[in-house]
Amino acid sequence: MGVNGAIALQDTHQVQFDYYCIVDAGFVRNRPDLVARVVQQKLTLFATPLVMWYIAQYFPLSQLRCRIFLVEDIQYPAGKRALAAEELSSVHPESDLVLFDNARSLGFSLNIRRGTVDGRTVAYTALQILAWLGFNDINLHGLDFVNASRTPRFYETLENMQPSALDANFRAVIEPSFRHAAALLKARGVRVANLSADSALGADIFEKSDWHSLAMKAAEQQ
């Protein structure tokens, strides 16, 4: 599964994406060139209604080759009244939603048809989707979360890099969301490894692994 600009990896690596996730409308507005490459591939794109609205403004339906699965923000569903934090547990059963912190609306969706929890990063949405799809061995790549506001993404330069709120949201939302999700998924038999050696997410959250080990494993299976 790729997210946002991961499609640019195909410029230098033979990467095939079966799934993709875009929940930031700003990314569509700022990088329609990369979004065009996503929607023209035969993959399943998980996106919010607002993201799809912007995609529809940029690209005619004839250019879309991907399948589309709409995902909602569980607290702020499109076209409906926003839910207060204390309402989430009464509206969504525990089989669909696990809340970690009611006051800050931190949680993890077990049924993305009912929506996903915003963890202030598309990677957190993607993790919920992958778990819902049934994957029990997940490797996260590119989750550095270090000086994100000053460090260009791999597909950017200092001159064209887009703003990032990852640093501002890391301690209050991102880190605790991943920390709680790690314990939840482990209890459910899902292994999650972090391939980013210098990630701000410590090894006490997700085990650290080297991406070279994946290449070796793939070679052994061939």
C-alpha cells in the first residue's frame, strides 16, 4: 500500500502498488501530477469524499483506471453533523471502534466501512485499512517523523516542499495513537514492524526491522 507521494518510488524502483491511500485534499491540490499517476494504475484507492471531489475536478472519469473505496473520518463524516468525542462510543460499538482516549478522540477503527480515526498522518489511516483487510504481517516504511517541517519528502526539494504539521502533532496525537494501536494489533495477532531505523517512533512501539531483510525473504520464497 502506498500513501500520498509514494508513487514516485516507481521512478527508481520496481514497486507495484495493489492499494493506495490518500486522505489529504491538500496533497491532491498541490501535487496533481503524482495523483494522476495513482489514479491511472490498476489498484484500489482508499480516499475520503473530499479527496475524490478534488480528483474529479482535475481528472475526467475516462482517465481513472483505479478502483475506489471511500473512507470517512469517523468523527467528521462528510455531509453529516460532526460527533463530539463523548458520542463516539455510544454511536460505534466496540466491535467497530476501540477508543484509547475519549478526551482527545484517539482510537483505532476495526471496521473502516464505519470510518477511520484521524491520527494526523495518512500512515495511521493506512494502518487501519491494512488491519481491516486482514493483513497480519505489516511493515511500515518511511515513518521517520523527524524534523518533518524542515525536511523535504523524498519526492520534494527544499524549493517545492509542502507544509507539514507532523512535528506539531507528533507528541499529542501521532505518537500515542501508534503506541496504543501497536498494543491493540499485537493482542490481535498482527505483527507490525517499522523499517525506518531513525524513526521518532521508538522500538518500544513497533519492532525495528531492516528493509534488506524483506528483500532476502522475498528472494528465498522465489
